[in-house]
Amino acid sequence: MLDGLIPPLLVLAFALTLFAARRSYLRSRPRHRIRADLVIILVVLAFSGFLEVEMGRTPTYKHGPVRLWSGDTHSDQNSQQIADPYSFTHLVHGAVLYAVFRAALPASPPSLRLAMAITAESAWEVLENTDMVINRYRAETISLDYYGDSIVNSMSDILVCALGFCLAKRLPTWVTVCSVLALEVILALWIRDNLTLNILMLIHPVRFIRTWQAGA
């Protein structure tokens, strides 16, 4: 059964195979580096979507049409449409992953670091859509009616992460840091949740925070 750590580990193992093939391929075609990295990104996205289908996630919102935006985090359309307030947390993901891979692989080309960031984000999205994590969200956070992301929403989140990565690459560091902090504050005031609170409540729930969030 595709649950627990198995799906994200499959994404990582699959991506490692692709990166190994990339290295072999570029020995004879070094000018095709960006093309190879783009292919890896597309294949990893497709594989992640396939795993989510196998895990029982729905392609789109199952009770209505596909919409570009759903602003009500308490409706059953949250995490089902293309974008919602939580999409902004994936901009933060992208900025953080840019910082991590720039520090870890400073000599690597940006396209390779982007492919690695997409792989990490895809592994997270697949993990987030396992029954294990869905049940954890339902039990320990305010997401009582959460039943996983639609595949459209999940793929959109990964692309937003890529946007955050690219913005962090182009913007001065101080602008990126200030933007991340601003997004976290705005989301906390707007929906009483953000990336920091989301991770905290998933790993170590705090009762008074959950009570505060439930009053949103």
C-alpha cells in the first residue's frame, strides 16, 4: 500500500536515478544541461502525480468545476482548486530550498539546483497526501475536513515553489528574507496559519495555538 514514507522515498529514488542518467548523458552532450534538467523536472512532476493517483487523490475538485482561486480555507474547496491562501506558503518553500541548495551546492548550475528543489518539494507533496499525514492533520490541526490535495492543487503548489525559488535567485537576499517574513505575518493575520505554524502543529501540536486558529 502506498502510505507513510514509501511514496516520498519512491520520488527521491526515482529522481536519483534520473540525476545519475543526467550525469552520464551530459558527458557527451554538455551543452544540453538546461534541457536535461527541464526533462528531469517534468518527469518528476509526472511521477509524483501518478503516485498521488495511485494513493487515491482526486485529479480536481470532485464537487464542482475547476477554479483558479479558492479563498475560504474552511470550505471543502481548500487545497482542491488551483490556488488558495496556502499557495503562498509554497513561495516560502521555494525561497528556503533556494537557500539550502545554494549553500550545499554553490558550484552547481542553477537549473540543477532547481531540479533538486522540485524533487524535494514533490517528495513533500506526495508525503503530505499520504493517509498517514492526512489523518495527522485531521487529528492534530484545525484541518478537520482535510482529505488531501487534488492533483491539480498539488502540482500547482510545486510550480509555486519553483516560482519562489526563481524569485529568490533574482532578488537581493535581504528582499527575499523580508518577503518571507512578511508572508508569514500576513498569513498568520489572514488565515491564522502559515508555514511555521503548519509545521509546528503537525510535529508538536500546541493546544492554545489550535484554539486560536479555530477562532478564525
